[in-house]
Amino acid sequence: MIQKTIHKPSFTDWLKTVPDITRRDFLTKVGKTGLLASLGIFGAGCEAVDRGLLDRGLMPIVLVDAQAAGLPKLDMLVHSENPFNGEFAPHLLNDDVTPTERHFVRNNSGVPERAVNKNLHGWRLVIDGEVHKELALSMDDLERFSQVTMEVVLECAGNGRSLFVPKVSGTPWQRGAVACSEWTGVRLRDVLQAAGVKPSAVYTGNYGEDVPNDGSEPFSRGIPIEKAMDEHTLIALKMNGEVLPAAHGFPARLIVPGWIGSAMQKWLNRIWVRDTVHDSEKMSGYSYRVPAYPIAPGDKPPVEDMRIATAWQVKSLITQPQASLEFNTGTPIKVRGHAWAGENRIDKVMVSTDFGLQWQETQLIQPSNRYAWSHWETELTLTNRGYYEIWARASDDTGAAQPFSQPWNPKGYLGNVIHRVPISIVA
């Protein structure tokens, strides 16, 4: 699908009507939220929570359970109920564009009640920090920006974690915490330009409404200002042509193409433009970080040698055939899947049925737009009965290819070992 842009008129006139968040407003509202915190509704002393509540009506954030948000989805492999995390088997991800009902779900706490009820009352997206004009944008305000539609691969940083040896802690994702749906929204760049980004801007700190009710720090991550200003980075308002579902971030979420899913904040309500690298809990220590150099399996380098995980590496997925099927000798077997490569582009996908001794190139179907996944397909005919594995290995335009053995890191991030699907050939 070609990227589409819908232009809306009178933007300049509208921008003049968007209110600044004045210092008086800020102090008044932080004072009120501080009162709520003292009553136990929010974690006391949490500046991120206070700032995130600006101009949102000061209504307590209520988190609901997975069932209220329509979870689990049919045929989903559920890893945890609270917070809810679930994925799909690779053969259920064969669609060119992943339907919403087959998109994995990754949560760090409960789903905001606002998202379940599709309630926009009091919601604002706050843009503050290193900007000339602090903004509090309603949905009507956001919809006045030019709208963009594009397909984007979204993948959890820990997808494939269960394949690491030795095992690592965390949600034991297999291979299905990935999807490529169609997202519609506004360019983050346009919104930041409306606020007037200062030369001192270095990073964003992004916040959502899934604020833990135990007073712990809200899940928050950020991206470099260069990535924030990229034309492909979106504030998404729709998924596959429909208003964002509760489980996927209503009313707004970030889409940061090519990068790990944790950069794509759901239930978005604040973008804090900073003059330093964002230093939230989930940007620090070993959280969403990988070693700066190769390490032996099981080792844990010092924290100062860890680097922020950003773009995905080259990767592929076999979606046909389903694992463990039986075929007759001489029967043509259609093999199909997807491939993606973070900030790079897929160059080719090879398959093997003899444990990597010989390889044949597949037919590569180019992505519909930048940052969508490529599709690949081929046909295999095996004439001898027995046990086989179909291996798929993608290469990108830099020459990088998927590894045969998974390089190890302490949290099991960025797994991209080649995909292997077992089948049997019977007489």
C-alpha cells in the first residue's frame, strides 16, 4: 500500500487558537494532582504522573482487567493475564496486513478504563519541555493535522526470548510478538513543529495513561529527537482503518517504524521534549538495553557497557506451512513468509531443507511502503520420506544476515535467529 496523505486546510489559523500551558496552569493543576496523590489515588511524589495529568480534567485513571478490553483474542497464546501479554503462532500471521484480531498484545500494567469506554472527556496530549509553545491538544486538534496512512512492522523487543540459551527472565515470547498492521495518524514531526522545538532538544520522554496504581514509576520510554522528527514517525489514531482498540492504545499511540515496540507508547498523553537522553526506569540499567560488545552466554556485563536498544535487526518468519505437518512424497509444498530489517531493507530470503547445506533463493515481494514487511514465497518438492526442517534466512541491503545461533544478552532482546519449521514426508 502506498503511503497516503490527506491535507486539511486552515492549519495556521487553527494553530493560533491552541492554548499554551501557562506556568499558572501548571502550578494549579500539579497542586490538585498532588492532593489526589496524598489521598492514595496516585503515587505520591511522582512528577511524571503529575505532569502527565495536565489539562486532562484531573479524573483518576482507572485500569481495568484484560477481559474488559476484549482479551484474550481467539487462538491467542497467553503468557500472562495481569499485565496481559499474548501472541499468535506464526501460521496465523500469514496475512500481508495483520488484522487487528491477530495482532499480539504487550502490556506493562492494566488497560485504562478510558480506552475501554472510548471516552475522550478531559483527554489531552501535552507537548512540553524544550519547546517554545507548550501545547495541550484535544483529539479535534490532532485531527486538524495532515493524516498519514502506512503499514508498519511492530515487534516486541523480547520476541524470540524463549529461544535464548541459557534461558533469560521475562515474558517467554516465541516468534509471534510481531505484526504489520496499517496505522493512520499524524506525523509527530508536525506536532513538534507546531510546538516549536528548541535547539536544545535531544530526546523525547513519552508517557501514557497506564499509570500503575501502586505508586511505582509509570512505564515511559523515549526516542532521539532525530527519530521523532522523521517523517515516518506517527502519532497513530487508527489501526486498520478503525479507531484504535483499547488493547492497542486508544485514543493515541506512537508508531516508531523500524524500532522496538517499547518505543511505541500506548495510551499516549504526554511528550516531554528533553535536553538530555530520557532517563526513566525503563531507559536505564539493563531494561531494554543490550551489551555494547559480544558476550559469552550467561555473562552479565557491567551496566555502563549496556546500550539502549533501538532498531530491529534483519529477521524473517515462516508462515506457511504450519509446523509439524505431514506431506506425501513428491507433493509440491508452498512455503511463504515475511521479512523485515529495522532501518534497513530486505535484499533476499533463502530457504534450506537439509540443515543449511544447500540454499535456494525465494521470490521476494517488495513491501507496500517503507517500514512495512516484505513477503517471500517459493515451492518445495521433497521426494524422499523422513523428517525435514524448512529453514529461512533473510539478508538486508547492508549484507547482514540472520545468525544460525542466537547471540546472547541478559534480557533476551532483539532475537533474530533463523526460523526453522519441522515437517514430515510420508510415503
